[in-house]
Amino acid sequence: MAPILSVAEREYLEKIYFSAELPGSLRGPRKLLELVKAENKFGSLTLKQISTWLRSQPVYSRFRGARVNYPRNSGFNPQFVGDLCQFDLMDMSEEEEYSEVTELTYKHVMVMVDCFSRYGMIIALANRESGTIIEALKRLFDTHNYHPERAMCDNAGEFVAAPTKKYFKEEKIHMSFSTSKIHCPTAERLIRTLKQALRRHRSAYNTNAWIEPLGAIMLSYNKSKSLNTHKLRPADVFSKPKVAWKAYANLYLKKKTEKKKNKTRESDVKKASMKRKYKRREFSASTLPKVGEYCRISRLKDFYEKESSERGQFSHEVYKIVAVTWTNGLPMMTLEDLKGKKIKGKFYVQELIIVDYSPTRDVFEVEEILGDKIDGGVKMVRVKWRGYNRKFAEWIRESALISLRPGEMKAHIQ
């Protein structure tokens, strides 16, 4: 454990770190250490002490770069056709199409994929209501003579609705909902493939129609060899038991042959490098987050969002780690908010950043004053904290408010 900093050392670090004109200010711990050594005022400060101090600074933890690419649990290892399926909705609302046969305007497409064979199934939808979702699922299962044991989708409202859950329970299909930013990768990858082919088709034929072409594209996909099944056609793996057994043998029984250096793909080199890196230093006892520590959660930026966005790469809200479990050799964190309510799902280490947080020491930003009252002769104000929803709003003394500059307030809670 790093020695506790004195008041003078803390004030010095705060002064130089927030001085924008100084080299190394508003950067990381190593740059700040270089600045400290250069000024030679507190030369005994160590990198660990500076890192510990930075963890107590919200502006450092919130705007630190969030990692997106890191090893993830696959979440599934399908063993046979019908073991697991993923499904998601493909949004076509900007290119809606009217069908004279059904007299309906279609705005969405349900895309389902069997994760073992990679066999895809689609059906157009007029809306996203739970009744429409259930009817689409029934038609897909009946049309393709398909009944999975497990199903996975994101936690969109139409999927988590009570009627949809009831239908899966009646069909004895175990349902799981992904809470990660990357929801159902197999289904989402298929949607990307379909959209890419559909854009090319519409451009080539100069047409806005998509219902019939999409059916043909799906048929073409199922008859094309897939790298995920070792160059076997999804349609063959899905419908022919002998081919399905061959796919299983290719995926789980055969030893992977060592590839020649001149034929190794760049992506394989990157993956191997990542694995070596994580084995070497990723999850040592000293760096692994511990139960009781506080953290922020990273978020994936929108496609057109700039790096300088004021929202930052990590959440404004602080969470507490309440459990650490290991899954497939990777540590997963269970979190709860400051009200003690558990957060759905589990989080990778790379999705979190540990912060030095104290509810009695830290200064909190006030987003809005919701009301005021007099309590025992003391004026109280009800405040909404920035980055927290209204359930965290609370009454505090008006004297606790600190005005830093016009339009911005903070409060120190004793």
C-alpha cells in the first residue's frame, strides 16, 4: 500500500495537475510524475502515490480511454442443431414497404440464427408489439421445423415483455437476455451481412423494394459455405445429421493444425498477441478489483460521437463491487448502485475503472434544484445529482452548496 499523502502533497498535485499550461498536466500518472521530478519540490513522490491520488479525481477517471477490444466469454458453446439460437430485429423503418398481399406496411425484420449451424431465418414485421413478436416466432419455428432448447436476445422491451416470456416458458425454451453493449454477436453479424448484400442489390437494380430480395439473399447465405462451420453450408448442417456430425467434429474434435507463417492472417497474429499479453500481466492479485471497491462503468460511444464529448467514456455514476466470480478463466464483477440495488448482468474488468470514492469526503455536482423548504429553522434544498437519476435526489442544507462559476454548483456532504 502506498504511503498516505500529506495535505501539502495533495495541494501541490492538485495545483500542477489542473494547470493546463504545464507539461504533463491533465494527463496520466507517468506524465504527472515526470512533471513532479522536473520541478523537484516533492521528489519523494512515487508513481504508486500519484496513481492513488488520480483515482480520487473524477475528471481523471471519467475521461480515461475506455477499452472496447478485449477477450470475452463466448457465452455459449452450441453442441448440436437446436441447442441455441439468437434473434434480433433489423430496423427497416426508414425504408418501409407496403405489401398488397397482406395489406400491411413492414418496418422491421426478425432475424434468427441457429448458433451451431449458422442457419439463418427471417420474417418481416409490421410492428414491434409483443403479440407480433410471438406470432413471428411461431411461424419461424413451424416453417423451419425448428425448436431450440435455448434462445438468446437483447433486453429490448418487446422481448422482455411478460407475454413473450410466457410463450417461451410454455414452449420449454430457456430464455436469456444479454445486458452487454454487444448483445447477440451471431445474430448481429448476420444482420450486418444481410444489410450489406441488400444495399448492393438495391443499388444494382435501382429499386427500393427489399422484402423479396431479402428472402433471396437469406437463401443464398444459407447455401454458401461458412468459415464458422469449416466451409460447410449452413443449410446442409441444419438439415442433414451426417453433415452436422462432421461440423461438430471439425469444431470440437479435430486438433487445430499449426498454420504456416506466410499464411497466418493478421487477425490471428493480433489475437495471439492479446492472449500472451493477458496471460502475462492482466489478472494479477494486485491489479484485480476487489469486493468493496468503487468503480465507474465504460460505455461505447455512438458512431458519430466525438472523442471530446462531455459525457466521457465512463459513467458519471459510481458503483460498488459486491462480488467477483470467475467464468471460463475470466473474472466477472457484480455491481450495485449507491442505494444498494444490484445491477443486472456482470461486467468484465476492462469495462470498469476503479475510483477512490468516499460519500462523506467527495464533492458532488448538482444538476438541478428541485425544491426547497425550512426544516427546524434551517433552509433545505432538494437536489438532483449530475449523472444520477431522480431516485438519488435528496434534501441537503443550502449552505452545503458551493458555486464555482455561473451555472455550475457542487455540494459537499458532511
